[in-house]
Amino acid sequence: MSFDESNNWGRWGSEDERGALNLLTPEAVVAAARCVRDGRVISLSLPIRGATSSPAPATVPHLRGRPLPQHFMSIDGGDYAAGTRPIGAGLKMADDALIVTPHGTTTHLDALCHMWSGDALYNGHPADRVRSYGAGRCGIDKAGPVVARGVLVDVPRLRGVPHLAAGDRVEPDDLEGAGLRPGDVAVIRTGWPLVWRAEGPDAYWAGQPGLSARAGRALAALDVSVVAADNAAIGGLNGRQLADEGPDDDLHLILLWRHGVHLAEMLWLEELADALDGTGRDDFLFVAAPLKIEGGTASPIDPIAVL
Amino acid sequence: MSFDESNNWGRWGSEDERGALNLLTPEAVVAAARCVRDGRVISLSLPIRGATSSPAPATVPHLRGRPLPQHFMSIDGGDYAAGTRPIGAGLKMADDALIVTPHGTTTHLDALCHMWSGDALYNGHPADRVRSYGAGRCGIDKAGPVVARGVLVDVPRLRGVPHLAAGDRVEPDDLEGAGLRPGDVAVIRTGWPLVWRAEGPDAYWAGQPGLSARAGRALAALDVSVVAADNAAIGGLNGRQLADEGPDDDLHLILLWRHGVHLAEMLWLEELADALDGTGRDDFLFVAAPLKIEGGTASPIDPIAVL
Amino acid sequence: MSFDESNNWGRWGSEDERGALNLLTPEAVVAAARCVRDGRVISLSLPIRGATSSPAPATVPHLRGRPLPQHFMSIDGGDYAAGTRPIGAGLKMADDALIVTPHGTTTHLDALCHMWSGDALYNGHPADRVRSYGAGRCGIDKAGPVVARGVLVDVPRLRGVPHLAAGDRVEPDDLEGAGLRPGDVAVIRTGWPLVWRAEGPDAYWAGQPGLSARAGRALAALDVSVVAADNAAIGGLNGRQLADEGPDDDLHLILLWRHGVHLAEMLWLEELADALDGTGRDDFLFVAAPLKIEGGTASPIDPIAVL
Amino acid sequence: MSFDESNNWGRWGSEDERGALNLLTPEAVVAAARCVRDGRVISLSLPIRGATSSPAPATVPHLRGRPLPQHFMSIDGGDYAAGTRPIGAGLKMADDALIVTPHGTTTHLDALCHMWSGDALYNGHPADRVRSYGAGRCGIDKAGPVVARGVLVDVPRLRGVPHLAAGDRVEPDDLEGAGLRPGDVAVIRTGWPLVWRAEGPDAYWAGQPGLSARAGRALAALDVSVVAADNAAIGGLNGRQLADEGPDDDLHLILLWRHGVHLAEMLWLEELADALDGTGRDDFLFVAAPLKIEGGTASPIDPIAVL
């Protein structure tokens, strides 16, 4: 009944389950590393806030109704203050545990098994191999690290607004000046997390801006390896937190399912946008290394931009 | 009673809680990126195997008695095979959750709050700020991404053995030819995970090779930013899975606590060792981006080497 | 560093950590059993709804901001429908896991360590023994099963209303006709869960009816063993889900802390109330057996009334 | 995609999903209550030991390879010792969370959906309704509380041994003198947990005594409502922790699947056996109230005997 008890720890990924990450050739990686000029490293993730002794977990942007992260200490400084004896001649330690459901709650990379239509995943892999004990095909353990040239598409700045509105859609025109090349990570800024910060959860949940289907097709045609965005679902959402597009135009089906383009969602792009603003550059080394969760549908990540 | 409900998502790390990661200056980052020559990307992590419907989680190297990862699907392909209706006109999805306790169970980066002696953490931060709702000082959220030059110290190959024995200790001599510079990540291979694979858990638990205290001091003196190793505790372990050293010589106290050198443990270094063997090079771009778990004592990571 | 590795599985409870449960003498238990006349068994708990693939967990009454139950299958019928092979000659199985934080999320019994003031728990036990690895004093494992005469105090019916309003408080007068005797479980119905069902979460969260401090003192004076109610905190709550009383009048401090009266919260009493209505009886055999969670601050329970 | 968002909290169980629990008629409940003579209450459960800061969880009897309970405090006395401010004018609290997988790790009641053969659960309910988001048929939420006459079958005492040996099987002869009647809970003592205590895990895991298939059929023919035992699987286990019987003779298939007899496993019966020894009585009021985990395959329970 087991999922995978092999000792193939060295093996990681099979070509036909990596999708567009196959575009990350050695040549592309070398070129991406050459994007490092200033040496500034910027984290692109939201915090994972799991202190359940208070409503703190609910204060970070998330989709309504999702199970929020839970973080627990199994031993900590408070215990020593209360009288717990150190180990041996004086060693003290803190230890902890994390419960996390990445989709809709934190910055994460989708596995190719996350969404599909019909009976087959991306590339024809059978969907019935995605079972309770993990995805036997196209799990996040098959993805491998993303080391690529990243390009920021700062849509609010292009349009001269602080952030897109819930009903706004990123269109192919917005992507045109970005100079995206095959293998690049398209990093799409909508600015929507600013709404959470400034106006609170209800405003954030009233809908979300995102890519239009046409923009999704344009990115697929450009052969990007990953689409990363600061909204929750790449495409836009309505007030019930659902996509309005039908299957032909659903962004996950276009990018993840039909073209094997991995999706990174819920990034925090404000620092990156500020750093690039006015510099005339929009590219950088992008690195994201998903945890090798066997059969996982996603991994929480801290994607980084190295300028 | 809350831990941190601020909206400071952009802020990451405070200088006095980052320890040796402050060595990762922009200049060092630029130099590290220049180590990329071949464009080959190698993952340095063990898998996270959490399918609890079988004993699979117990088949990956771990310290005896630790709570192993648990991975659950909340909806999957099996459900659709059983009759679950797709969303709307045909969308299907898989969703999941992960429970993980990094220390002793998987590849991870230690936060500076993980170990201490007396009443103060690294740099004098009060240990009583490490509480049930997270470490208010020196948590893993304060670390920030590691982007540095990595140097492999392949001790078994230096000594002409397939792997070190449980009682072996890495000594300063082993480090001498490595050309370590300030800010580098010292990646120490003992080969011990091969024992799990070849001989099983009991052999792995019979003890572990690791750094001697003198080697730990040498690394601290070299101003490395991180020490990363494929054993479970940087230092060696006896058959009860404890360190034999007293507080003066304990590797965590020397490196993590006294010098603020972050520790990455339980790496899988076999592929990297094979890739570098015979090439005359031992350095590469090392990247590890811990999840921004607020108040965490560690984060699971997939560290990568870019050759 | 361990909490309790003894083999004292037979031992359960120590007299000075059981509080008012010491009133459950053999004689009281025999008398309670004699309350059984009709043989009807009524469950007094809310469901534990943990299917996180949808917002289902949020549809059961709970305090806003609390971590909701999570229930996962590690193998199920969907997996077999998708092709998982049975064990041996045909055995199939379903297996699961539950994550639960009882306070504020489901029907539960509070341990005596749940609330206190100053440095001591109930009966002078040191509060600093309540640590990250469990409560070394007054944990729910010390409580033991509750087998007692239960008496329903159906306050809405006494007052001729369908349910109390958020600002209403149960007063000593309401308790007077109930015929409560030492050792009884006082089961207090406010009807507040009906508000969740009829008007939704926001109405439920706008405040809660509950016992006044005077009523709490009256119950303590009557030497009841347990106070069980269908609201979330025995006492009333304001719109911020907090009690308005100061320490002298806080219901948890009066009952749980000063008098060792265990509290059962978030019961579902509608069926019981209907069954007793018009019968002229208000007593029954009450049984609640908390899980022996070592060092726990509470246990989820399904309390039962046997009429 | 949701499992059950109805508001039917009052509804509990449907007759055709309750199996032999339908034998618990009001008359049977009244008769069971009359078994209470001494008023002594005995808990029949193992502790739930989840302090993961040490190997404590592994010190309680369990099947090898199962995910053990994890118990965490989200705030505790140590935090206040370390400086956490009380709420308002002095209120302090402890709060916690539990992760539990009942089968093979603690005292629990199996749901009728736990095991089956072919495509149908007990009573023909479709097995493909048992999905990742819970069992839509025959879940533990359908069971309802067990209030019945319990009868201890103390097999070691009948045979004059301290406990059965791993290879021993309980036979119909052992049951004959017990006076079991329809609706009773047959409580079978093997004494096997004593082996864990006296000889340790390896001895406990070397196999387990249990019911023979013939004894299982005899109990089904007697129309008992529940079979409760102190071993891990009702039937015996071999050294690989598997049953040797084929599908016809598998105890779960005979009792749970074919006859709808709920199974309670991993009880701690030593105190009960001592209490009844030499008294000439073997019956008592048995109560077990599973948590109403929607779609659960089992619930942890603290079953009680009231003598």
C-alpha cells in the first residue's frame, strides 16, 4: 500500500514530469547567473505565521476558508524559564513543528498534478495515480529547483496605478515590453497584497486581478518556464474566490495543465518592484527550490531574486 | 498574547539576529554567482516522505524517536475516480497538507534560536523570548536566504574511503586544502547516509561521524557563513544519538551559539560529490532559502549547488 | 527533557488534581445510574468537521480566529477506485488522521490547567509545570471520566424565549428550581448555537449569553462537579469574543480555578431539551470520558445523556 | 467538492450505517444501567502521549511504523514564566493541539468504513463514497454512543496464565462461560499490553494473540454489539504485524464488515480484570462515546466500565 519506499534519493524528477522546467538547460542557467550584477538578494515570500495562541495566522493574506499554517514549539525558552533542566552540562534547545497547506495560504510553487481536466494530467500522465498517499505522477518532488532568469512585469507601474483593481486583467500588451525569453520566469506584479495591508481581508476577498486567458496563452507561446505572481491564482478571481473563465480559458488549465508551466503564487513583490523601479533593468537571477515533498501538490517556497 | 501581528512582510531579518549571514555582502553574492560555469543544478536534500498509510516515512534517514513527516491529500485523483464531481465545466484539483518537524527528520537550516546555554541566545538575545508561540528573537524568519560560494569538503574522498566510520571525526587538516574564504558555505561530506541505504537504520543509529571541536573552531575562525553537512548534528553522535562533547566543545554551541554560524544538516551530497570528483574544482554557487516561518527554530530546505 | 515516560497507564488522576470530580463518589455514581428510566441515549456534541478540501470546517459553530479541526484520509475508497491493490487476497481499508484544538472549536471538557491567575493553578499546583511538552499538573489526563447525575437548566424555556440574547446572563434565579445536588453536572442551555444555524457566523460572534458571576458562585456553592453549557465560554462574551468580567468575577476563575469545577463547553443541547420538554423530569445519567491526553488542557468529548 | 456542510447537527447516525449498534435498544440500555452496583468507574484506555520533545510518544504500546500522537501547547505556563503578559487584569491560560491517527496507536473504536472487501462496505454501502474528504457512508459519525452491558472475558485468568502468548488464539470455548447476551459488549482480555511493559516494544511486536475466526463467528452469532479487546487488531498478528487469516477468516471482515459489529481496540484492561477477579461477577455498564468526526474511520475513545 506504500507510495514510494525506494532509495532513489539521488534521482529527482523525470523529464516528462518536469514540464517547462526542461527549458532550464545548463546554458540557460549560466545565462541566468550572469544577470547578477549588484549582488542584492530579495526574498519574494510572505511570512508563514502560525502562532495559534492568537488570531495571528489570519493576519497574513490568504484565501477565505483555507486551513491556515500552524506552528508549534515542542520545547522552548519558556520551559527553561519555568524550570526545565538543560541537557548534560548546560545545553538548551528549542524544537518545533509546522502544519502547512500551501494553496491559498502562503507563497508556493504548484506541482503539475495540482489541476487538470478529464482523466489525464499534464503530458498524459494518468490522473488516477494522484492518490491519498501522494501523487505518483507529476508531484512536486518531480519538479526540481528553478534557477532561471527572472523578469518582472510590474503592471501597476506600467499603468500608473498603485495596484490593479479586482476586475483588472493583465493583457498581452502588458507583457510586450518585458523582453521575455524562452526559459524565463515571468514575475507578474498586480499589487493586490497591498489591498490586504491597507484595507483588510474583506477588500482582498472581494475579488482579485490576474492574467487574462490571452495573456496566459501569450506566456505559454513565449516558452516561459514558470509564471510567478503576487495574486492567489494567476488568473483573476470573483467575489466567491472562483475563476470566471471556462475550461478553455482557465489559467491553470492553460499554463499548468496544457503547457506544463509551473505556477508560483502569492509572492510578495513590493520590495523587488521598488528595487527595480527607475533602474532601467527588469531582469535578475530567480531561484526557487521546492521542498521535495513526495507526491505533493505544491511546496511552500521562499523564491529569491538576486539583482 | 500574540506573537507578531505586524504587517512588516517586506522586512526580513535584523542584522543582529542574522549572525554570520551578515557576511553575505553584495560583493560576496556577486562573487558567488561567478562560480557558475557549467550551469548544472544539483539538489542537496533528502526527500520528504510522509505517506502514513504505510511505513514509508520511516524509510528515509532520520534520528530515532523523532516525529516523522506526515503528508495528506485533502482531495485527489482517487476521489474523482470514485465519483467526485469536477468544479464547473470540468476542473479537477489535488490539494494537500504537510506536517513537518525539521530537526532530525529532513534536510533543514537551523535558526540561531535552536540551541544555547545559559539565559542568552547568540549575540545576547534573551532566551526567554523563545516561547510557545514562536521565537521572538533569532527565529528562522530572521535568517534570510543564503546565496554564497559553496565549497565541498569531501572527507571520505580525501581519506580514500567510501564513507567515514561512526567514530571518525573531521579534523582541521581535512579542511586545509579546501580554500575556504570568509562568507563561504562549508559543505562537509561524511558519506554517512550511505550507511542507511546500505545497512539500514540500526547501523545509521549506532553513532555518527562529524566535525571535531577543533574543526568547528577552525571553521568559525575562517568566517564561514554556514556549515552544511550530510550528518544529523554537524558534530559526531554516540549510540544514544547524543554528542559526547561538553559545552565548551559542543559543535552547536561553538558554531551556532557563539559565532552565529547557521547550520544546515542532513544534506544529501552524493550527487554533488560525484559531479565534482576528478574535475579539479570544489566550489559552486550555493543557494538555500529557508521558509519564513515566524519564530521557527529551523526550516526544511532544498539547498542547491549550481556548478 | 521528557514529560512523562512512566508506565503508569493504570493510574489515572490524583485526588488533588481532580477538583470537584472527587464528588463523584461510588454512591453518587450508583445514584446517577438510577436516573436511567427510558433508556434513550442522546449525544450532546457538535460534529467535528475537518474536510479541508472545502470550507466545510467553518460551517460548524466556533469562535472566530481559532484553528479549526482538520481531518485527513491516508488511504480510502477513492484510492481503490483508482487502482490501489488490496492487501493479500482482498482486504481494503481506510485510515485517517485528525488535528484538533478543542477550545473554541468543538465540544470539549476543560482541564483544571486551562486557566489561572498568578503563579498557581487550582489547589496551589505550580503553574510553571504547565510547559510546552504538556501540563505536568492538572492536565486533562488527571480528570478521569465523568459519570454523574445531570440536570438540564433550560433557561430559554424558563424565560419563554427560543434562545437567550447575546447580552442575557443566566442568574441564580434561573437555577433555583433545578434541584441541583452535590456532585451533579449542571447542564446549562442558552440556545445560542441556534443563532449560528439561523443567522450565521456574524450573529453568533456578535456576543454570547452566559452565566453571571453570581450564578457561577451559586453553582460552586451547590458543589456541582461539572458545569456544562452550549455557549463557548460558560460566561458571556462581548463582540470581541472576550469576557467583560474582571478577575474576581470571571467565570473560569470562579469555577475552574477557585473551585476546581470542570467546565464542558460548546455542547449541543437541542435534542436533549426537546426530549425533556413537557416530561416533568430534568435529570438523567450524564457521562463524558475525556481522552487521556497527557498534559492536555482539554479533550474533545461527546458527552451523553441517558434518559 | 465539500463533504457535508449541512446543519444536521442534531441528526446522528442512520440505522443502516449503525450495524450491530442497533441492538442497543432502550430496553437494553435500561438493563445495562442496572448492572451498576458498586459505583466504581474504571477507565479502559491507554494514555495519549504526544510530547514530541522527547521519545515519550514511543513509550506507549503501538504498532510499529504507525504515526504516533503529537501534542503541542500553543501557550503555557512556561511562557508566563518567561514574561508573557496575562490577559486583562491577570488571566492566564494554556491552550493546545492534538494530532492523532487512532488505528494502531491508541485506544479507539473502528467505524464500519474501516475495512471491507470488494466494492461495498458493510450493508452494501458503496465503498467509493469513502474519499479523501471523509467517509460519506459508515463513518464514525454514524455510530453513536455505545451504552451497553459489558462482559469481561478474561482469557488469561481462565487459562491460568499472566497473559496469552503471541501464538495463542481465543477460541469459542473461552467465551462459553461468559453469559453473553444480544447487544452486549464482549470485552476480551489477552493481557498482551503487559508484554510491552515487561519486555519492551520488540517483544510486543513479535506477534500478538487474538480471536480465532471461529471465536469471531461465535461472537457474531451471539449478536454482540461491540467486540472490545486489549490487542491491536482483535485477531492475532504475526511478526510482520499482519493477520495470517485469508478473507473468509479475517476477524475485521467477519465482525466489522459482514456483521456490522463495531470493534474497540487497544484497551487497557488490567485494572478492570483486577477489580472483577474473585468477585463472581463479570458484567458492568460499558460506555464509549466516539467523537463525532465526520467521515472518520475511527475515533480515539476512553471506554469506561461502571461496576
